[in-house]
Amino acid sequence: MVENLAPSRLATDSDIIETQPVLSFINPVSYVACPKGPKQVDDCRHASTPSAANAALSAIRRALQGDSVYANIMKLTSIAIISSVPVNIRVALIRFKTQIRGDSMRRFRESPILFAMSSVMLLCCFQSATSLAQDITAPAERTRMLADDLKGTTRYHVAPNEDTIPNDKYGDDVRLGKKIFTETYTYGRRYAGNGLSCANCHLYAGRQPHAGPMWAAYGMYPAYLEKNDRNNSLEERIQQCFRFSLNGFAPALDAPELRALVSYMHFLAKGVPIGVGMPGRGYPQVLKTGSDPSPTRGGDIYKAKCASCHGANGAGKEKDGGGYTWPPLWGMDAYNKGAGMASNNLLAGFIKANMPPGQGWSLTDQEALDVAAYINLQIRPFDPRKGLLKGLFD
Ligand code: HEC
Ligand code: HEC
């Protein structure tokens, strides 16, 4: 079924850290809304359909997400400040900041008072204006086996056909899991903070190699993740995508949605060996190109190749009945700053292999990095792990 296995790798996700407590007190739909198990998908859906009160509560929930009211006022203020600074100026500031860090700072070291004063001033002047930018000069750190893939010699696991989902309780969970995966805005709405679906980033309902396929993830957990410095279960990994990619809330570990998602992944992974890093796992690595990503060039690529679907303002196009025909890439309904996609290298890898749809691998590495740098420079929800002033100066 599979050959040319790539060496296994530790999960190296950059979007993770500790799981934080769910804000259950303002989560409008209680956990018991789906008491009867996966068979009652429609009941469950019904129970989750927002009444006016629920809609109001979930607006409050989104507004207060993560932190105190004060923290949120700070966040809104910083969004206002930052959005008033044009992208070009932000880019120039980042360059300047990097330069200062790299060269001029060294000259100040002999004078500690000057050094301290100028550090404080620089922080105040530049940090808030550049806060939406990732480190656009960050080098590619991860290595993945791509050469064979690109030569077309690699064969990928093919997940079983859906006709083979058994007609039993396990099968019910698998089917529910797929619905949550492809229509998260309906079936996973208790935890989703935006209108994205898992399948917007894990393409072809989690089957597509090089688009974070679920069959490749299943057998690799529990896995140690550097960012939180501990071993994480598959459920915990999924919680992280809810929190950051969906800008929402971590489902409780015994939530029926989580169990259904894991069942669906288990089904897709039928026949995949445990603990083996499968070809096509995650997103491909875009290697260092030797030249810094340029958001200015990226903006031109975006206008030419992406804006027709994702919109000049990055807001995508909503679908009737929820979710998106073309998902948003930035703005308040996009992934937040703690998400994997907020790392330019991961985003570039996803774009390189998968975008525009049907034309994967058409951009050069440099073009993918440029357009990723442009996208990640735009406004998006803050990282929910950051509170108070940290949110402003991140
Ligand atoms: C023909 C329309 C189209 C074009 C052109 C297009 N995309 Fe997409 N993009 C999509 C669709 C549709 C999805 C969701 C895929 C799915 O649900 O199967 C998507 C998903 C994405 C995602 C992940 C979802 C998210 O919200 O973060 C990113 C990132 C992305 N596209 C970036 C790009 C970039 C960069 C370009 C230009 C190089 C581009 N796209 C061009 C239609 C398009
Ligand atoms: C905005 C895009 C986005 C959305 C939406 C999203 N994810 Fe992810 N997901 C990512 C990124 C980025 C990674 C890291 C990929 C890598 O390391 O190469 C990831 C990784 C994962 C992994 C680990 C994969 C592995 O091989 O270790 C799992 C499991 C996962 N996501 C599940 C989900 C589920 C379930 C949902 C829906 C509830 C979801 N994701 C929604 C972007 C997204």
C-alpha cells in the first residue's frame, strides 16, 4: 500500500502551547446538548442552533475570549493603533527593528545606561506597530523529505472509501466525525470561534497528502511537542486546532465531538503503521531560499493569484448556511496569531503544495514565502495565550 517511508519526525507544530481552561461559564450551549450520542446528529444540531439569547452569549464569548475585559480593551486599542499604520510602514519598521537588533545594538553594549534607555524607547516605539508581523526573516527550521515527493516517486496512503464505514456505533461516530471535520461551523459550533472548517486547511476532508492529512497524524500521537515541552495526546492536538486555527475553545477531553473526530481519524488511518512518519504528513517544508521573504512582492502575488477567491481584503466569501466557499485568510474570522498557519514557514508550505486549488506546486519557494509573509502581516485575532499588555506588545 505504501512505499518509500520517510523517516519519522517528532511533531514540530509551532501552534501549540499549554491547553488553557475552557471558558465554560460563558459557553452558551452546555456540554449536555448532545446527550444521546452520535445517532442524534440532528438533535444535536438542533440543540446547537442559536436562539437570540445564544447568539448574544456567543458574541460576548467571542468578545471576551481568553482574557479579562481589561485585556480585551487593550487588544482592541492595539488593533486600532496597528490597523492605522499602513502595511508598507509596518514592513519598514520590522526591517529597521531587525537592523537595530542585529547591528546598532552591539555598539551600545559598552554603555549599559544608554543601552537600557534605548531598549525601552525602541520597545515603545516599534513593538506595537510591528505586533502583527511574524518574524519575517525567521529561517526555515524544520527539514522534511520532499525530494522524492516532488520527483513523483512517492506513493501515499489512500484512506478507505466511505462505503466501508460500518453500520454500527463505531460507524456512527466516524460519520459524525466527518461532519464535524467538514462542517465545523455547524457540528462543532460549540467550540468554533470562526466560520472555518477543519477541512479548509486539512483538504479533501483530511485525506489529501501534504495538506495535513489525518491518516498521517493518527499513528503519531501521543507525541512530544517542543513548545509545551511534554507529551500530547491526539485529543490534545485537536484541542489546539480548535483554540488557535478555529480561534475557539478546547473541547473537554470527553466531549462527544472529540471522540467522533478521533474515530474519523482512526477510520482514515486504517492500515497505516503506528509510529511511522508517513510521506505526505503535515505540510511540506519550504527551505531557506537565501533571500528574505518580501511582503511587498507577496502583495503583488496575492493580488494576481489569490484575491480572486480570498478577496482583496482577505475576507473570503461566505456560503449560504454557514462556513465559507472561499475561506478568509485574515480579519477577525480567520485563524488567530497562535495558530500553526501564523508561522510563515508552515503557511508557505501549505500554499506551495495546495494553492491555488488544482495548481499545487506552481509557486516557487520564494513566491510561497513572500505571499505567506504578506498574509501574516495582516490583522487577525490575537493569540489567546497572551493577556494584558503582552497582547499589545507582542
Ligand atoms: C479558485 C479559488 C482559490 C484561489 C485562486 C486560491 N484559493 Fe486558497 N483556498 C480556496 C479554497 C476553496 C480553500 C479551502 C479548501 C477546502 O475547503 O477544500 C482555500 C484555502 C486556503 C487556505 C487555508 C484556509 C484558511 O482560511 O487559512 C490558505 C492559507 C489559502 N487558501 C491561501 C491561498 C493563497 C496564498 C492563494 C494564492 C496563491 C490562494 N489561496 C488561491 C480557494 C482558492
Ligand atoms: C486555519 C487552518 C487550520 C484549521 C482550520 C485546522 N487546522 Fe489542524 N493544523 C493546522 C496546521 C497549520 C497544523 C500543523 C501542520 C504541520 O505541522 O505540518 C495542523 C495540525 C493538525 C493536527 C496534527 C497533524 C499531524 O500530522 O501531527 C491535527 C490532528 C489537526 N490539525 C486536527 C484539526 C482538526 C480536527 C481541526 C478542526 C477542528 C483542525 N485541525 C482545523 C491548521 C489548521
